Amino acid sequence: MFRGADFRPEYPAAASLRSVFSSASCACLSATVTSAVLNDVLKILQLCHKDVHISALPPDRPNIYLEIRRADTYSLQQLGWLADELETKQLGCPKTVVFATSINTVSEIYSWLMYQLKEKAYVSNTIHPKDSIVSMFHGHISPALQQHILEQFRNSTSTIRPLVCTIAFGMGIEVKDIKRVVHWGKVQSILAYWQEVGRCGRDGLPAQAIWYPTSVAGQDHEVLKKMRDNQQCIRKTMLQAFKITDSEEQEELSNCQMDSCVQRSCHLCSCCSHCRETCQCGVLEE
């Protein structure tokens, strides 16, 4: 419901079912809910807080390493590491989703990557779109092409390594082997950010989420600003935004022990860029 009245219009109609089956219990389930979304759901379903039992746990994804890359000015050259990895590793590059806020920005990133890679943007000597290792996805490409890209990207043998997209690539899309999500620029909200981060690491294996916060204007400004400004653990800041009951359990990060950290495997070094920078285990010095 956070996407507005046009998102799944059948949901508000559930209130009319409650009026028909007034004696029946009502269960509402969600993977990620903020206080604002909870209040929206209760209002639409005509439920009162005092009559509702809420059971909630933080929607953590501990296998996803969270990283924020801050800069005074931003340019696509900061994605040079991705172009370099694509050039050297080709199909060995981890499957990546790059989210951007507009179709124009998606096209700009896609074109920039293709220009940087040149013939290396293709897996064969023949320059053919079906052999490209870079693709883009947004709401203005034809439904047939959208379906083709999704079918190919879902395939474990897909040639697409980075998929540059808008939020049109979102909920309901299941691709288990995405290893990395990159946010370029502003994110809509903390809820949208976390749902988009959740596109990666669905196989339970280590994954990475990188955010280039060119702006934190809009919804959840204070939370997103704290994350950007590196004030405390990024994961802890983000999870606090999802806390809707006082009884929710939030695990405190344990101190990093020098003898337990091997190749960035300690709790802090695998948490987020803030924790890795402040960890005393010495991994970053190796």
C-alpha cells in the first residue's frame, strides 16, 4: 500500500469482505512493515489498534553486507569498479541489479557501461543484443521485451551480469542468484530501499548492497540521513525504522574479537561499511 492507491487496488476491497464475514478473524501478514504502513493497513481494513494483536520481528537479512559510498560530488566514474569487473571477469562477474530513480538515469548508466566495455560488452565476437552482458529494464520498454529480459535474467546460465533498472523491477520477481544490488541516487523510502536490497542474497549465501546516496530528500529523510552520514551501524539504523512494537527483539552486534576474524568473517566486518571501518580486528590493514 505504500506505493499509493494504484498499487494492488484489490487490497482496499478487503474491508468489504470483513463486513460480510464480520465474525471471522482477520490475519494480516507482511515481510516488511513500517509504522506508517501498519497504520495505513489498519485504517483501510477498519481495524482498531486496541483490538489487534501485533507480532513482529526485525526484517533482517544478515547475509547481505550493507555499504554506503559517500562523496562530495557524484559521477558515473564511481561505477568504474563495475565496468572493470565486467571487462576482466565477463560472465564471472556476480549477477547484479543497479537501481536508478528515472528512466533517463537508467539509460545513461546503461549507455555508459556499454561505452566503457565496447566489444567486451558481448560474450562472443559477434556484436548481437542477445549476447550482451549488460541489459536494462524499465516501464517504457515493451511488455514482450520485459518478459524476455526477466526470463533470461532468472536463468542461472543468463549472460546478463548487471541489469540496470527502475523500480519496475521489483516485488514479485524471484531471482535467487543475484549477488549484488546497487542503488544509484535517491531512494523512495526506507521500506522501498529494504525491499529492493532484498532482491539479492535470496539463496542465503553472502551478498552485497551498495548505495550511492546522491540525495536523501523525501520520505524517511532522518533515517536515510543517519545512514548516509555514517553515524552508527547502518543495519541497526535501518532496522530501528521497522520497529513497530516495544516487544520486538533486536540483536545487538557483538564486539569483534581479533582471534575470530578471518577474511572479514567476523560479525562486524560482515555487517556494514560503518562496522567494518570501526572494527578493531585489523582486517582492513591486511
